[in-house]
Amino acid sequence: MVSVIDGRKTTDEDLTGAVTGRKAGIVHLTHNDLDAAGADAIHRMKYGTITTIFSSVGRYSAIFALIAALPGKGDVLSISDLGYQSGIEETVKAAAENGWRIEWRDHHRWTDAEADGVRPHCALLHIDTSVCATAIAARDLMPGDAKAVKVARLVCDYDLWKKEDPQADVLGQVTQRRQHLTYVRNLLAQGKVTDRRVEGIYAEIRAGMDADIGASIRQAKIYGKKYRIAFAPLHGYPSETAHAIRDAMKTDIEVIVSGNGRFSIRSVPPVSHLIARHYGGGGHPNAAGGTFSFSLIDRFLFWLLKRNRHFNDLAGIAETI
């Protein structure tokens, strides 16, 4: 089963080789988290051996363009858990003209205009923001299948931040270490949600998680009037850090910031995606991500004081929503 996890050491030749060397009539381009693993597991329940490319949000449009330029020969290019990006209509059109049959399943928010620009070139465009991408794939590809329903329920619990199934957190954490992504995918494709290896990896992760989250809580800064907004440096585990900050500091919105300016935002009110759009990002109403344009001074102030000018800007945007 061919799987490529795009990363620093992945070349265009690796990706091209995976696509041109496909043995089955389907290529699956997806994100690189638990929802992507779940969606790919559903695809493999349906089709068996396929070629999968796991990609970051930032890289997927370039990878899509690379695939679109290769002969499709009537095969399916299935895209899941990846949302609209500006100008993607031209890539979809090029892929369709080059012989790809495009099926796109996503749970991020699209405008009507965005969907209308892509739909004419797709055999299927299925957008449903109420569930995770795994659930969309399960409904389309494996309707009524007990294993698929089980996997979709668990993945949606983690991806939609429901926090109802503890096992969902386990797999969510394990798949954040990308080297375990395909192992978890293979487990889910069998309808299983854990085994000794997964539990062992999680125990190792958990040992360092509490210290990282504790450091973020101690360094958190509170902003805002309409909403109580916490900004905290990321030491690891953005979703879990945000959840812990909310419990400890009674916040409405949590912004977990990396040293390079990338941030994850979680919120009680359904505004995360609206705020993230101001920073070149997007996502869901209660969980999204974007990037602050850090200058050298911004980086220094964030390193030294755990704050900078962008925090006031974001708090101001939140006040207007």
C-alpha cells in the first residue's frame, strides 16, 4: 500500500513516482492528521490497495497542481479534509481536462461562489461542516457499514473537539507524530481503535505532555473585553493546551502560538474560522488556524515577553465579530 507523507525530505519526484506508479484506479490526496487517517482508512475499506498522499494545508495546492499535470487516464483523484484555496479552480479544471475523475469531500467552510467555481469540474463535491471528513467518506463509500460508522464516530469526536471518547484523544495525539500516521490508518481500516503499540506510544507522549501544557498555562496572557482571550506559546499539543487553559483560566478563546507565527485558535463562540481568515487561515467555527506575520522584532518580543503587537490586533478583530 503506497503512502507518501509530504514533508521536508519529500521531493516532487517522490510524489510523481507514487502517482504514476499507482496500481489501482484511485489516488487519495488528504491532510496529515487523525481525520485524514480516518478518511484514508474508509477509502481502503472500500477500494483495498490505493495510493495515498498525506499533505499539510500549506502544501496541498502545489501537490494538487503536480498531480493535475500527470495523466489521469480516467482514474479517481479523491481529495478529503482539504478546503478551498484561492485559485484552486484552475487546478481542478486542469486535472479534469487531463483525465482525472475528481471526488472532493470536505468539512471546512466554503462560500457558495467557491463551491460553484469548483463543482463543474468534479464528479463529486460533498461539503458538510457538521461532521468530520471521515464521516463524509463513510457515508459516501461505506454506507451502513458498522466498522466505518465506528471509525467515523471516534474521529469526529477528536476532530470536532467533542471530548466524549477518551480513545479519540489517544489516537489524535499519536497521529500528531507523523511517523505513526500510516500505522493508525491501517489499524482503523481494520475497524480497530487501539492496540499495545498505540497505547505504548501514547504513554510515552503523555509523560511529557503535562509539563508542556503547564508551561503554556504559566506563560499565557489574557486580552479582550467582549471575549476573554488567552494567548500562550506552544510547547506542544495545541488542542490539549487550549482545553487545559480554558479549564484553568475560564477563557472564551484560546490562541496557541508557535515561534514562527503560526497559531491554533479554539473558541467557545463559533468564531475561530472568522478570526483565522484575517491571518491567511481558516478551519471550523470552534477550531481553526492561521499565521501571524512575525517580523524579527515580533519574534524577539514573543521569545522574551511571550507577547507582541499581533495579540492586540487579533483581540480587536474578535471584538468586531
